[in-house]
Amino acid sequence: MTRCGACDHGDVMDITVKVTPKSSRTELVGKLADGTWKIKVAAAPEKGKANRELCAFLADHFGVPQSRVHIVSGETAHIKRVRVDV
């Protein structure tokens, strides 16, 4: 996969995301210099709660069903690769 903040491959978008769990609310904070999206999530990083909230947030952001958002790599890391089928 190409390493960039957001890559559009036709009907698929790959996004590099830096996640900050246990925040006061879930929100897109901005983008880092390398194009990585910085997102705060309110859920704690336990039993996949923060990952599920991240996927729900991105699905809402892009207007797609949650089933079309997948974490490709970084399930247990702060830096994640997320694929969105648009």
C-alpha cells in the first residue's frame, strides 16, 4: 500500500489515522504534516471500543455504512491504516 495521508484508489480510500482515545469527545482534530489524520475518540482503548468508535465516526464523516470502513493495520496501535469503500 502507498504510504500517504489519504489515497483514493477508485472506489476505495486508504487513510492513515493517529488516534487519541479517552478524549472528552470524538472529533477530527486536523492533519499532521505528513497527511495523517488526527482523530480523538471518546471511547477507551479496551476490547476494540475505540476502534469501533473510530470506524463509526469515519463512516458518518464519509456518509457510508459502517460495514464499508475497515482497519487494515494498527488494530492495537495509535497509528492506523483505515480503508473506506466509498
